[in-house]
Amino acid sequence: MSVKVCKFGGTSMADGNVVANVKKIIDSDKERRFVVVSAPGKRYSGDVKVTDLLYACFEELRNTGTCADAFKAVRARFTDIAKQLGLKLDINSVLDETQKRIDEEKSEDFTASRGEYLSARVVAEYLGAEFIDAEDVIFFKEDGTLDGGKSYKAIADAVNGAEKAVFPGFYGTGADGRVKTFSRGGSDITGAVVARAVNASLYENWTDVSGFLACDPRIVDSPKSIRQLSYKELRELSYMGANVLHSESIFPVRKANIPIQIKNTFRPEDEGTTIVPTSRYVPSGGTVTGIAGKKNFTVIFIEKSLMNAEIGFVRKVLSVIEQESVPVEHIPSGIDTMSLVIESGALAHYKLERILEGIKNAVEPDIIRVIENIALIATVGHGMSSLVGTSARLFNAIASADINIKMIDQGSSELNIVVGVKNDDYEKCIKAVYAEFFGK
């Protein structure tokens, strides 16, 4: 029988009523045997996510030596959920042990991971399923990256003979033997790792939206739904701010050609969005699949005559950036010019000053200047590569909206075109591009 892995996000764990709905979803399909859960999210506007409550616990622990006061809010959330579900689990004993370990471990990663741990304990009890601690089956290497081989084997061994099992998302064990977390939203990655380990036929990611939209609904009213994406399109859109799914979650399943389906916990009947390998992608007929972007980038512009003839020029510049441990997002260039596009948050003032000085010493540019408050907007779609004039339509739409383009970067795959505009023009640019390719 085929196996499906289901990951349920924070809103799906918010309270007992929603968890009861999750059980109905799981019970409705016998193939849904393995479940990954996040920490409880917000129950209503103005509520606080459990993970944020746990970060407050760690702050109190760091200042006072114990998380006792801050943990009361976490305790209240889980006792309420357990009561709503009528669990036989002695939740107070589990919470006592959790609080004790937080105080003993004195680790931010361990503290933050306890929301997922407690969620999984509750859901496993409610489903009558086996609880498998991610601490025992998800492993990281010395450099902090996932140890896939070790993790896949450990998960496969752990689920052997289990009819149903529940895993906490977001964390595993680091090379030092202590609990280590993925980046925020990392439960999506855990779900993908479990799907790969059990050779799932489908990885279902249940959240509070019915799949991907062609752009941010906070900017464009009722944007078109995307029924199918390729892994490559997902990677581009997720990285550029379409936050339905963690951008790194595709890597485990992509190698095994396992499709991902985004579904809505609160509207399970909705079709959702399916993410498939490029080889199985069926074009929708549209030129553009989606539009996404992010604000607050800094561009370091470098100009030097005969730059193209100077051996090692780019390497010398990037070596300066590497020494400061700063990631570069894009490197658009010309014959005598080169631009480094960097997220502004990665450039503390002292780092930027050192980078500028380092570049001057390394390559002696004719001109070097900094352009701040730049937004990047990516227009993504497989259809762009096969139609003449896509770039012209894009640039004309932006020009017609009276927006000045500060930067252009197009990948050789022609899957995406990235433009840089002023932060102040970000929303207007998104609207103009959406109207051009999807209609008003």
C-alpha cells in the first residue's frame, strides 16, 4: 500500500478543536500513516505562538536561571488542548519534565523545540499512534547541515512495524549530541525528510491556506490560485518570499521524485497546489506562474575599466565578502561593472564599512558606491522561456507604472527574471506585473 506523510502547521495545532479536525483528515485516508506536527500557532489575532512563548522562556532562563514564570503560558496552552481532547495522558507530568529539562539544558535550540515535542506527544496520544522523537531520528552534521543518510536510515528503522506514527518537526540532534533546530518553519523540512525515509507516494503539507497564490494577497486582491508548480518554481517563489512552504523542504523529496501537495486544514475539500518534478510538470498555458519579492536589500556597485580582462577580479571581491560571512543574493554584471546584492539585515554597519574597505584594497575599483533600500521582485514561470517578448512585457509594465528599475538579473534557465526597485515602489511594481500577466 502507498504511504502518505502529512505535516500539519501551527494553525492546525492551535487548539483542541482544530486538532480534532486534524484527526478526521488523517482517519479519512488509510494511506496517511505518518504525521509531522508543528508547535501550536495563534488561536486568534493578537495571540502568541507557542514557539515565541518558548523563546521568552529561554530569555527568562538566561536572565534568572529558570524559566518558571514564562513557562506558565506554555503550560496553560497544552493543558487546555489536552482537556479539550479528553486525553488520558498525564500532561502535567510531561510538562513538569519538559520545564525541568529546559532549565537543565540551558539551550535556546532545545527550549524552542519543545513546542513541537509537546504537540507530537499530544497528537500521538489522541491518534493512538506511536510517538517517535525527532531527537532520535533526525541528525545534523558538524557544519549544521542535515545528515540525510543517517536520518533516513534511523527513521526507516523506527517506523518498521508501526501502523501510525507521529514525529515532532523543527529539530533533531546536532553533531555535539545536543538538540538542534532547523531555521524557523523547519517542520516543513522534517516532513520532507520523513517522506523520503519512508518512500512516500505523496508528502501532504497541511496549512491554513489552499495552496500557493500567484502573488501576495495583501498586495493584490484575490490573486489567481496556482494548481501546479515544479520544484524549481517552488524554490524560486519560496526563496523570494512566498512563505507557504519552507524553501529548503524540497531537497529531500526532489531526489526521490516525491510530489508535495499543499492543503488547507480548514478546507480539506479544496484542491490545493501540487509541486512536482520538472519532468512531470504540465504547463498551464500561462506565461508566468507566480510573482514574489522581498524588501530591504543593499547593492554594492563596483566599476573598473578593463575589469573583464583582470584575472581573478570576481574571486577577489567575493573573498572579501566571504571573510565577513555575508551571503550574496545576486551578482549582475557588465563588461566593466559588477553589483553585489545583499540582504541589508546581513550588513551590520561595521561589516559594510569593512567590506567596502576590503574591496578597495583588493581590486582598486574606479568607482564603488552603495545603494540601499532596494526591493527585489521575481517573476517566475516555465512558460517564460518559450515565448518571445516576455521581458519586454515585464519592463514595459513596470515603466508604464512610472517605476525606475535599479537592477535586472535573469538566470540562464529563463525560469525567472529578477528586478530591483526602490522599497517605496515595491507594492506598485507587484501590482503592475500581476496586471500585465494575469489581468486586472
